[in-house]
Amino acid sequence: MIIWVNGTFGVGKTTMAGHLVARSDRLRLFDPEWVGYLLMNNLADHEFTDFQQLSPWRTLVPVVADEIVRFTRQHLVAAQTVLHQEYWDEIQDGLKARGHEVLHVLLDAGPDTLHARIDADPEGHDIRKGRHEHVESFMTQRPWLRAVADLVVDTATVDAKSAAASVFDRAQGAMTPA
């Protein structure tokens, strides 16, 4: 199983994913951004503003995830924002084609909560402006994200540990040996 935690900056993806992985040694954190960093480094002569725009990223993320599952025999928790529905469809289709069940979790919160969390984050002062702008993009894409998510967790009303418990409870029945 691949538990994909989606949502925008400030919603709590990284924190919740950490709590989730801590609940079971059957779970391993997988960061799809590292696939993006590899491509950014190797495709620097191509024009793009976000590595998700690169079709090799959307192809390689399922391949790398599959290899990690096969090597470790663990289920993966991927905390990565994907706001383009066609990109999400490609990733999910790639994971399913490799035999993985995907639990798509959307962590959600209203814009006021998100902006307050971004401002309160002691790190990333230099990228705050971009994170704030990202909230607007998230709000625009929110309807399809909510519609395709297997589980939506409102992190404005639930703390990260409780959110992790909800996700774990939902996933536990499907977490057969990897």
C-alpha cells in the first residue's frame, strides 16, 4: 500500500506523516521530492518551473516507490502536494499498474488557518511569499482534490497525532505484508 498524503503548505503533511510512520514498523516514509531533485539536477538544460511538470517525474515516482517497497517489504507514506489532477492521475495509475493499492489522503484546512501556520513557521522565511501564493492555488484545486481523496482530514480541527491515528485506522486493514 502507498499512503499518499496530499495538501498544501501549512496543512501538516510532513508532521502527520511522521506520526503515521512512527505508528508501525510496516510503514516507511518516501519523499517523492528527491526524485524531483534528481531530475532537476540532470535536466537543468530544460525549461520548467516545477519538477512535477516533467513527465519523467510522474513516471519515475511510481517506479522508485515500487522498488523501495520491493526492497524493504514495507508500505510507503508519501507526503507530497500534487495539485494538477492529470499529474495525480498519472502517478496513481503508475502505482496501481505496479500492483499497489493507493490510499489518497487529503489534509485540508481553510485559508486563514493555512496562512497563520505559514506565518508561524520558524523556518522558510525566504519562501513564505510563495507558500502564501500556493494556498490560493490549493483553494482553486480543492474541489477535485476533495472529490478524489479516499480520506479527507480537516487539520484545523484535528491535531497531527489524531490525524495520523485516523489515517492508520483507515489503512490498517489493507496493510497486508508488502
